[in-house]
Amino acid sequence: MPTLIDLRRRIQSVRNSQQVTQAMKTVATARFKKAHRQVVERRPFWHSFPGLAVSLSQASGQSLHPFLEIRPEKRIEVIVITSDKGLCGAFNSNLLALAMTFLEQKKEKAALEVVTIGRKASTHFKRLKYPVIGSYAEGVDKRVAEISRELGRHLEYRFVFKQVDAVYVIYNEFRSIIAPRITISRLLPLAAATAEIPAETPRPDWEPEASRIIDYLLGFYLRYQLEHYLLESQAAEQASRMMAMENATKNAGELISDLVLLLNKIRQASITRELLEIQTAVEALKQQGV
Amino acid sequence: MNPDRDERLQLRVISPARLLVEAEVLEVQLPGLDGYLGLWPGHRPLNACLGPGQIIFRTVLGREERLDIKGGLVRVADDKILVLTDMEDDDRA
């Protein structure tokens, strides 16, 4: 049976943890709102951009840009996006587990290279045998534009000069507050689905010529797409942290009420015992005739 | 040049930061590279680059609205006009 003082200390310490988780939840909620607004405002662009690029390249009827060239996947670059900080539930571990299965699958047929974004991914891949050719950790959330530009240039160079044949991105897509959806998407080559355009649609006019329009459009592709992945991942991260902290706060509350109940029981038992002892002493003295 | 009253164009103007315009319009003028392009319902499919200028469109209420853009790209198909604009061109000459 724990003593009262121990129990009181324990309750106080749980209460302190609860305050911390509560505060973290508040912070995560504020950050989440910001990230979420950004994602929602930018989604129209992200959703129309790749579709437009693909449909334009189809309409032109030929492969006009190096990004559209599909080669056998001999060398693959995989970009893994996690968060810098922990305490966000299974956000990182689920993603890394999926990334590992993906890498295991691909490693038979192709040479793999990994780019990690976020500290969790960096430390994870440090211990493994996959070659990590780039790593962005610390303050990823503040450098989204810079990172996506730099990485975009790097990927463009490597893909156009045929140093890699495909680029995949593994990231948490923000779907709902409850749970993020882990997504693997192919960044390069740009998927030109083989669906034929119906013959009766009139061929579009191009102004200037198709190759220049596609060149212009795809010049932005990598950068904005990477920005998309990073921002989605951040919104998802804040949402999962919010959920994780809310659960922690709730659990702490339950623990406190259990402990308080136990404390009260022990306190009452000791009062009863003391009363009993006094009473016994009084009775004993009476019998001795004092 | 007098369009049927029922015919409308779906105009969507999107920048990387957000959706700028989503509207049903009667006519649109876009700043093409060699001067303004006027678009009416029933226009044939067109893909074009845009220069800096104003997108001028007349809404179904007959009101004329203007939007400044720095350049971009337009796709016209099936009376749907999709304009992507204000993509930053910082590292390309």
C-alpha cells in the first residue's frame, strides 16, 4: 500500500505532465490551423498543375520534354519526408515502416538512393545500408521554398542527364485530422498515362509552339510539386501531434482521477484506523478503572 | 459575334498560393504574348502562354472585372478556361 505522501507526489507529477501535453496541444492546434489553411488554399494549383502538364503533353502527341521520358527503372531516387520533432503519435514510424518495405521491394531490381527530409528520417537512415545522398534536417518547416527549389534543381539535373531513371516521394498526405494517409508517388518521370485522346476532339492551337509551352510549364513542375509534398506533410504532422497530445491529456486526466480515488480511500482508511485505535485505548483505560 | 444567351465560359484562374477566380463568364480577354486574346463561348481548343497584363472578364451579371497577372499559361477546352499564373521564375533567365 503506497503512503499518502507518495500518492500526492505522484498525482502532482502526472498533473505537471498533463499541463505540458495540454500546452503542446494548444501550440499544435495553432500551427495546424496555419498549415491547414496553406494546404487548402494551394490545393487547386497542385491538383490542376500535373493534370494540365500531362494533358498538354498528350495533346501535343509527342514526347517534348525530358521529364516525360520513361526509361527502365535501373536507378531510383527515393525522397522520404518525415518531421523534425517527435511526439506526434505514429506519424513517423508508420511512414518509415512503409518506406522500408518499399525500398526492400525495389532493391532487387534497381540501385537505390535516398534523400531524407526531416530529422527523424535522417537518424533512421543513418543506421541502414542505403546510400543517403542528401539530407535536410532541422528547421524544415521554415525553409520549404528554399529546400524545394534546391532539391528541384538537383533532381532536374540528375534526371535530365540520366543519372537516375525515376524519382519517388514517400510522404504523409493530409487527409483528415484523425489520421494522415501515407502516400508513395512518382515525381519523375511525369506519368503520361497512355489513354488516347478521343479522335473527334479538334486538335488544339498552340501559341507559341507546343514544345515551348511545355518547357515553360514543366520548368515549374518539380519545385511546386516538392513544395506540395512538404506542406502536406507539415499539415499532417501538426494534425497528428494535435491528436497525440489530446489523447495524452485525456489519459493523464483518467490516471489522475484513479489516483485521487485511491488516495481518498487510503486517507479514509487511515482516519478510521486512528479513530479505532483511540477508541480501543479509551475502552482499555476504562476497564482498568482509571 | 453575338453569343447565345445560354452559352457561358467556365473561368478558373489559379496561382500557386491560391485560387484567384472561379466564375461563369460571358467573355474573357487574356494578355497573350502578341497582344490580347478575346475568348467567347465555343472557342476552339487553345494552349497559350500569357504575358504580363490584365485578365478582363464579363460575369454573367454583365459586370466587367479585371485581374492583374504577371504572366502564365492558359488552356481552353470545351468552354473551360484554366489559367495558371504568377509562378515565380526566379532561377531561370
